[in-house]
Amino acid sequence: MRLKISSPDKVIYEWFIEKITLPTESWDITILPNQTPIVSALKPGIVKFITEGGATEHISISKWMMFTDGKKIRIVTSSATTSPSETEELLLREKQDLENKIKELKKSWSIEEIEKFTIKLEKINADLKLKKIRA
């Protein structure tokens, strides 16, 4: 299968793969060749796939959408990271700052802002998980 990960304006990654596991809004799903067509919302998390060469790869993604017809898989996301460049300490500091910001926003009932910062927090959590996988 051909995997293409892109943002709305550019292709981020492209591979040929054997299978892939994705974090959807409901649960993680695994897609195999000749899968029934699926469209699904994705949540921030780790995408795990096996390349045609048999290597296992992991990518941290932000929220958005996935489409497949069983031959191609297209992931559209605002950001994707193969290896976070930030140190674990910096990611943990960013995580704490976002948690504090969300706590403050809950006092003002700014639902849109809370959701925006929660998505950023979930992406940082995925980056931290990816750092542990890569360690």
C-alpha cells in the first residue's frame, strides 16, 4: 500500500507499507492491504507502520483525517514528527505550560480555546511517547 502523510499545503512523508495502525477518535485501527474503504477522524497520537522492507516505523501526528481505499492511505494532518527535535525536558515544560493554560481557560469557560490547547497537549504527549520509543 502507498502511505502519504501531508498537511493542507505540502507532502510531509511518503512510503510503501505493509500495514499501519492509526489513532482514531474512537480507538486505534489497523489497516491491511485491500482494506474496505474507510474515512476516519484522527486524534493526536502515534502512527505505527511496517514498511515493505519489514522495518517498523513510528510517527507522531496531530489531529485531522485519514482516507483509504485499500491500496492507498492518505493522512492529512497539521503536523507530523518522526523524531522530536526538542529535548524531553523542553517537551515536559511545554506540557506543563499547556496544562496550566487549560486550567486557567476552564475558569473562563472558553471551550474553543480549551479544545485548541488540549489538541496541542495531546500532540506533545505523542511526541514524548515517540521519544521513549526511539530511546
